[in-house]
Amino acid sequence: MFSPKKEKRYYLNEILSQIERNKTTFIRWEEMGLVPKAKRDSRGWRYFTEKEVKKIVDLIKKTDYFRKTNFQKYPRKKRIRSFY
């Protein structure tokens, strides 16, 4: 019986080691829409397919870590801060 082949999952740390940035920076880029949203596994951990990883790493390096990007297109989310 033929069973579909599962694609290898690449977790966030595997991408971070390729781009030499920290988790906070990558998540901020994700929130800003600069990189695609990650899928989540049963534990809630972010993961990507090999094709997505290649696309993300190429994009980051092509834009010199988004320094060559017009950030006006990507407004930051407003964060509500509460003070207790």
C-alpha cells in the first residue's frame, strides 16, 4: 500500500542558524508580513517546508535583511501596553 511521503519540517532554529538573526527578529518580520506565516505543529512550534525555507532565506539575503525594503508598506502592529 502506498502512503504519501511527508515533507521534512524545518523548525525556526534551523532557519535562524542560516540567517544569523534571533527569534524575536524573525517573529517581528512575520508579524510585519515580511516573511510568510509559519505552520504550527501539535506543540504550537513554528515550522516550514524546505521550499518555504529556501524562499525565506533567499528573500532575506536578497533584501540585505530587509534593509533594502520600503518599510512604509509594512506598518507595525499597534501593541497595547498595560501598566499594573
